[in-house]
Amino acid sequence: MTQPTSTTPPTGRRPAWLTHNVKVLCGVSFLQDAASELLYPILPIFLTTVLGAPPAVVGAIEGLAEGAASVTKVAAGRLSDRFARRPLIGAGYGLAAVGKLLIALATVWPLVLVARVVDRLGKGVRGAPRDALLVDGVPNGQRGKVFGLHRAADTAGAVVGPLIGLALYEALDHRLRPLFWVAVIPAVASVALVAVVHDPGRTGGASAKAVRTRWRSLPGPYWRVLAVLFAFNLINFPDALLLLRAHELGLSTAGVVGAYAVYNLAYAALSYPAGALSDRLPRPLVFAAGLVFFAVGYLGLSLIHAPWLVFVVLPLYGGFAACTDGVGKAWVSTLVPDRQQGSAQGLYQGATGAAVLLAGLWAGLAWGSDGHVPLLVSGAAALALAVALPVLGRSWQANG
């Protein structure tokens, strides 16, 4: 396949990979994640202590929400290879804003389920077209930096959001519901910012036959990577259950929010370096390092008993997300031609999201009183995959 040529920018000018869309979409994701993560760490507590939902419901809600997003990601990815991507991105962020409004209105847990599904449907609609625009015109060997910077900006919102939520939680006499209303504001702002994204558009002239055969034409290395990463996500249950574990260890609501902010701070700080490193080293190796961080996080949360140790374990767990999220997308993006970026990203994100759905269901059902067993099982399995992945992935790299 033909790849864009890489050029070295003159001294003092922005790097070639730092395009207008990269900068704008970083801002959009920062605002949306500030909104999402303002409420995310308190949602499991809100569900269990205010609305009376059992822990299994927490896992089921997050798993079903991610499952709904998974189906949408696949469809949106295919559409984004044929039509303009900006309307899909705007619709996705708009649905996420509506989901946050519904959570603010919820008085029973089934409405929270509906809200989370709407929110995650929005994520499904926007994910693949946004990621395709992020790498538009960017060489393979610089895409780790693109996705690393985007994840850093996105996760910086996940630091700011919980800190704002924590400050408001203390200022508003430990009331949870007003925080959900505050989260609507940056969510709406992110939708407005989508208007300045540059979109080259699509002609819509591809034949129906071409659309039907596109998945079959994706290269073999792509399918092998997809299969392994799908298998991994079967043990990667939603972070809401990790936060529930932190609460069960004795952290207060404020402590859980604070620990989650520290986790996201580590995630944000490491995302760009991890992405840049994956432009220099084999991406399976960087991804495998992330799996080691995953194992440390899960096994650590399973084995610790002192609440303060959560503030040690969760930042280490942040290394997992930094070394896998953007790196995985960059890895996938280099395995397919540019004309198939939306379809490839949508299928990858949809399949791994479906795996998270299954992980959330089995982990929620197996949680018991403290989540000890599912945490141990997932941590041990991740360590085994971390050893095997660099060997398996050696032949799955594309040029760059």
C-alpha cells in the first residue's frame, strides 16, 4: 500500500504529524473525558449506596454499555470509509452528552443502564471515524505519537474531571447528584468544538459489493492481531469494578475519586512517551509491557488489604492503559491501507469492546464479597500473554 512520505519540519515549526485535526480532536476528547470521568468514579458508589444496586449490576451495566458500543463501532467504522466523518463524530459526542443528562435525572438503576448505553453508543459512533481522521496524512512511523498525544489529552480530562468532582463533592456537603449536572457542561462544549474539525469527506460512490467484501480483504496480520487482542479483553473487565474494589478496601468516596485521579494522571503522563516509544520499538513489545502493568494492577488490588496501597497500585495500573490503548490503535492502523482505516478501527474497537462486555458479566457474577477471585484470574492470565505476545507479534508488524 502507498504510505504518505515523511518529512522533517524546519526548526521551530510544528512536527508534520501534529495536524490541525490532531490538535482539535485532542481538545474535543479532553472536554468529553473531563465530563465522563467527573462522574465515572462515583457512579459505582451511586449505584450501590444510593440506588441500591448489587455489585453484579455494576458490572452488567458497564459490560452491556460497552457491548452496545461495540456493535455501533463496527457499523460506524464502515460508514466512515464511505461518507463524511465529521457528522458521525458530532453525533457520537452528542449522544454522550445526552447520556450524561439521563444519569443526572436517574432515580432508579435501570435508567442509569439506559443512560450508560446511550453514552457508550455515542462512543461507538465517534470512535472509528475520529481515529481515521487522526491519522489522515500521517506516516506509519509517526502514528504512535499521534495516538499517544491524543490519549494524553483525553486522559488529562480524566484527571481534571475527578478533581473538579472531588472539590464539588466536598463543597456541596457530599451530595452526589449535583455532580452529574455539572458533567453535562463540558460534554456539550465538546460537541460544539467538533464544528472546526477538517473533513476531506467521502464520495459515497463505493459499490455495495465493495462494502460487503471489505472485511474479507483486510490483511492476515490484522486478523491475527485482532484475535489476540480480543482474547486479552475477555479478562479486561470494566474499571468500575476496580473502583468498587477500592471502596470495599475501605476508601471513602472522596478517596476513591482521588485514587482514580492519580491513576489517570499516570495514564496521561505516560501515554505520549509510550506512543513515541512504539514508533521506535516493535509495538507488540510495548503492548506486552502494558500487560505487565495490567497484571500488577489486578494482582495488587486482589492481594492488598490497606486502603492507602490503592494509591500505589492504581498509578502502576495507569501504565497498562498508556502502553496499550493508543499503541493498539497505532498498531492496527499500520496493518491496513488508508482507505480501510475506518473499517479496521471500527472492527478492532467493536470486537475488543464486545470482549469487555463478556468480561464485565463474568467478573460481576464472580465478584462475591471482595472481587478477589476474578482479579487473580485476570492478573495471572495477563502475565502469561505478556510473555507470549512479543514472540507472536514479531511477524505481525507492517512497515513503519
